[in-house]
Amino acid sequence: MNEGGLRGYRALLTRPHVARFLLGGVIVQFPYAMVNMALLIGARDGYGSYSSAGIAAAVMSIAGAVFGPNVGKLIDKWGQKRIVSMVGAFWIASLGILAAVLVMRPPYWVLIVVVIMLGVSVPGGSLIRARWRVALHSAPRTMPTALS
């Protein structure tokens, strides 16, 4: 199956269960880049310096690097559906708390705790790639289209 353009995507979406996990993946991944931007702008405005904002963003990234493999181990042990549901709920709650922190401007350490929470609830891009591999095991040549 070497279909170009939109036909390749249409063919992927007709495969069993693909549309459902793809929709979930878009929802999970879509806001991630904007969270970093909102964090940098909001922390700069709320705490008065780009240094504070940069430290908060770095802490979020470090928390993701530290806790991401542990989340992966839980997924391997208990399965994506169970763990992703919990991590997704934690991610949404953390985003809400981040919004409240950036508006209310509590002490800086509160922001740091919240960005650690965001780092713990890493986005699901690698989970989506793993699902593609399973969904396309009978058609591996379609993987580049799926990952694009």
C-alpha cells in the first residue's frame, strides 16, 4: 500500500480501532507544546523574571525525564488503557492547577510543585507510536504515513 496524499490517511483511518486511538492521541499531544509556552509567559509575568520561568520549564522537563520511564514500566505491567486513563486525568488536573497558579501567583515553590506534577504526567506520543506498530503489523509499509 503505497498511497499518497489523503488516500493514505483515509486507508489508515478505516483500519479497526485506529480512529479511536488516533483521536485520543491528538487530544493528548495537541496542548503539550502550548503548555510550555503558557508556562514560560505566565511564570515570567507572575514571578517577574525569565530566569524563574526558565527554571520552572526545566524542572517540568527534568520531572518528565525522571518519571517517564516509571510511567512506562507501569504501562508495561498494567496496560495502556488503565494507566493512560489515570495519567490523562492527572495531566488535566495538573493543567487546571497550573492555570490557577499562574492567575493567583502563590509562592514560587507552589509553581515548582505543579510543574513537577505536569512532568510526571508525560504526554502519550510514544504510546501512540506503539499502538501504530500493533495496528499496522500486517502492513508495515504504511508506518511512515501513520507517523507523519
